[in-house]
Amino acid sequence: MDDVVGKAQASARPRRAVAGPGWWLTGFVLAITLWGWLATPYAPNEMNVPARLQPPSWAHLAGTDEFGRDILSRLMAGARISLAVGAGAMTLSVLSGALIGMLTGYFGGWLDDALMRLMDALLALPGIVIALLIVAVWGVGLLNTALALGIMGAPVIARVTRSAFLVGREMDYVLAARALGASAARAILKHILPNQITPILVAASINLAGAILAEAGLSYLGLGTQPPDPSWGRMLQEAQRYIGVAWWYALAPGLTITLAVFAFYLLANDIQRALIDRHWQ
């Protein structure tokens, strides 16, 4: 009887993790982003100066800015930009960082020393400084912002992947596969990566949250999304001048950034719980 109860509890854990708050909150953020992609209550860049700096109301649920533009519509339009830049940066970080981590963790030797010293050099600098340097050299724009943030996040992914592969390459099933003549590519892709994917996926989710926050920071400094396109960070910077007379103006983008970053951090936690519980099931 105890074995049956234990198995039932074990099988329920992954379902609870999959249905955890991170998934629901992330789904909400993605739904708002999709809604903003298809339609917004008002045109995001439509000005209505007589209605400037109006507090939240039924007509404008999040109020209006200094040009009378609907803040909620701009937040929804800015979501697709922030998430697109964050997703692009995360993809670049995972592809480049995971490749470096797999090669260094599996082969070691001089390749490990050379690439890891490069990753250490990048980690030694604050990420925002690297992003500022890259954007300053390549110029502002969405693509350059995504590239800068992708390079900024690659060292962490590389470190996490390398650690996973250092453990995975010594597993008995990997040693057996190599003894039977499995190539390095087969050992990496078929035997190690599927069994060590959990920390990489968790790091990718955290990287996405960090990329969204960094994009908002660059836009706040004027080096990210350029006007008139809406951006959460730029909206926060523009609202700073009116904080004393229009508190809702700064509150809306600030809460939106917090919600999106918090959602992806919770998602990383839920992914970790689901995959670990499934592994031990």
C-alpha cells in the first residue's frame, strides 16, 4: 500500500511542477504579448495632447503619457519588442554557450583552457558594460541589442553546460558507449546531452529573464529601442520626469518589467522541479 501511495505522489509531482505558478504567469505574459501583436486598444504611437497625463480610467486603464498616448497600448506593443529581443539573445546565448560548454566539458585539454579563459574574461566584466561596449561599437538597434545581450549571456550557459558534461562524460553508460566505438558526436548528442539537459534549460530560462531586464536597462539609457517605438525601459525613463504629477506613468512599465522577469524566474524553477522529479520517478 505504501509503495502505491509513494508512486502516486511521485507521479503527481511533475504535474504540479508543470502547472506551477511559473507556467501560468509566463502564459499570461505571452498571451498579453500575442494580444499586443494582433491588436491594441489604441494605436501605440497615436498622440492626443488634450488627454495628456490622465490617470487610469475606463477609457485608459493604465492612464496616458505626456503626449496623450495610451500607456496600456504602448506596454502591449513594447512586450513584443522586449520578448523578441530577449528570445533572440537567449537563443544566441544557448547556441554559442552550449556549444562551447559541450566541447570543453567533453574534450578538455588545451581547448578547455583556451575557451574557458575567454569565458572567465567575459564573466569578469559586468554584463551591462559588455552590452554597452558592443552597442556603442555596432550602433543602436534591435538586432545589435540582441547580439550584445546574447554575447553577454553566453559565458554563464557555457559554464553550466561544461559542468554538466564533466559529470556526464564519466557516467558508466557513456564510458560503455565509447568502449563500443561510439563517436564523440554520438556520445555528446545521444548519451550525454539528453541526460544533462536540466541545468541547461534552467539556465536558458534565467538567461531570458536577464536579457529582458538588460534590454530594459539599455533602452532606459537610450541605447536600445529607439523612439517612437515603445519599449518598457524607455517608457520608464520618459516617466521619470513626471513622477511627481503622474505616478501611474512610471508604475505601469516598472510593474510590467518586474512581472515578466519574475515569470521567467519562476518558470526556471518549475522546469527544474519537473525534470528532476521526472528523472527520479
